Amino acid sequence: MKMNILITSSPTTLRWLNSIKSKIEGKIPSLKYGDSVYWAFFKSPETNRNVVYLQPQKSQIRLLTRLEPSSNSSLELTPASGGWAEMYPSILLIRSEDSIDKAVEMIISSYKEDLDR
């Protein structure tokens, strides 16, 4: 699938996003990737819901997940409010290539959490 230009991203964060996308395709090929002007997402074919949102910025990617912040020490409480905060209660900040494997792990965990809802 062709990626849209995520206008808040940089070449570095787009490279990280492509790496995450490739790793997810290798682990859970059924998860559907999509993106828009500001956000990328992975959608569950079983629930037809987005399991995570990724917001690439210039020097980091914000990964909003369905996981509770207490489920992993790498997660923080979401800065979102209202319905977004209920659906995506935690965020992982991807600030280096070293965080890509952690991001993949959180996407897979968020996918499993979505299946259990």
C-alpha cells in the first residue's frame, strides 16, 4: 500500500515507521496498515477497529495504544482526552531506532487487547 505523506514527519521518522510496518507485516500479516495526513494506524480485521495510532513528528513518533499505562513501564498516560483517552489510554514515545522493537511489541499487545474487548 502506498504511504501518504505524513506532513508532520521527517525522513528519519518515516524510516522508523516503515521499519515498524515491515516488522508487523512479518508477525501479524492480517493487521491492515493505513495512513492519512497526520496519522498512521493498524486496523484489526477481526474487530474492524484501529488497534493503535501512530503520529510521526520531526524527531519522534507518538504511538497511542489500547493498553493501560500500568501494563508496561515504557508506556505513559495518554495526553488525549474524552473518547480518545478511553479508547487509547497510553502512549509510547518512539525517539530512536532502538525503540522500534518495543513499538512492535506494544502494537501486538494492543491488537491482543482489542480482541479481548
